[in-house]
Amino acid sequence: MTTEPGTRVPPEPVEPVVMRLLAEILYVEPETLSLDTGFADLGLDSILAVEYLAQLKRELGATETVESLLDLGTPRALAERLRHRTLAG
């Protein structure tokens, strides 16, 4: 793919990675999860959140904290934040 000079190539979608890693942490199939269901409703507690954030950091360079993750509330909100940071950076 070619782009005009000064045009950024959009990053690959982060939603699939966010959901795959979440499914791995929760030991469920990604298809059973919804981007709009709250982390707490999905069963993500603070201990699992620490593991999840470590995987997100390794794969996507995420720098979220447990508090910011829970404040975001949903996988969709997390994916949007990560995508915006990627575009800005």
C-alpha cells in the first residue's frame, strides 16, 4: 500500500488483540465476549487486570494502570484509547 507523503498508515485494529488477550486471561473464547460489556461484568478483577495489562503492554505497548483500565470500563473504550495513542504517537 502506498500513501501520500506525510500521511500515516492507520494501525491494525486493536480490538481483536484487546479481545483475544482478555479471553486468554478469562479462559473463554473471544467470541463469547462483547466489546461493550464492562470489565467487572466480564469477571476481570484487579489481579486478573494486572496480568491483562502486562500482556497488553507486551503486545501493544499499553501503559494503562489497573485504575485507568477499570475507569475506562469496557474493552471498546480501552481499544479506542489505545488506538488514539497509537495515532498520536
